[in-house]
Amino acid sequence: MVLVSCTKEGLQSLVSAAKIECEKAGLGMNGKKTKTMVVSKQEGDNTKADIQIDKETLEQGVVRAQLSEIGQSEREVWRQISSQPWTQDGNEID
């Protein structure tokens, strides 16, 4: 599932609504496996999303991309997402 928002508050709202809908269907959201990503075109941007599920802050990655040309920026974002080394408890995960 991919949730997209332009604001931290909007993303938190989407995550909370998705969690509620998952629970209605008898499913859960695992905070240890759920990740957030900030897309930024500014070098050194340290924006923190601090999105939470059940009071657990989700791990966050940062993608830096030129967001000018639609086709190229989309490819660049996906390239960086796929190359992002995610870690859990200090160990890299897939």
C-alpha cells in the first residue's frame, strides 16, 4: 500500500484511516515493517515526518530528486526508493 500526502498531518491522517480500515477487515499494520519516505529536492533537508502507528514512530527514509520534469523525476524517485538501505534495529533489511 502506498499513501501519499503533501503534509505530515495529511500523511498521519491517511495512515490512521488505513489502520482503521485494515482492522475492520481483520488485518493489522505492523509498525516495524511500515516505512515513511520524504521526497525533497534540497540537499541537507532533514525534514522529519514522525508518523506513528499505535504510538510507535515509523522509520523514515529521504529521497533527494529533481522534481522539475515529470517523467524524469518519477524515474529518479523510484530509483532512489529501490536503492534505499532500510534498517531495523541497526540491521539492513529488504
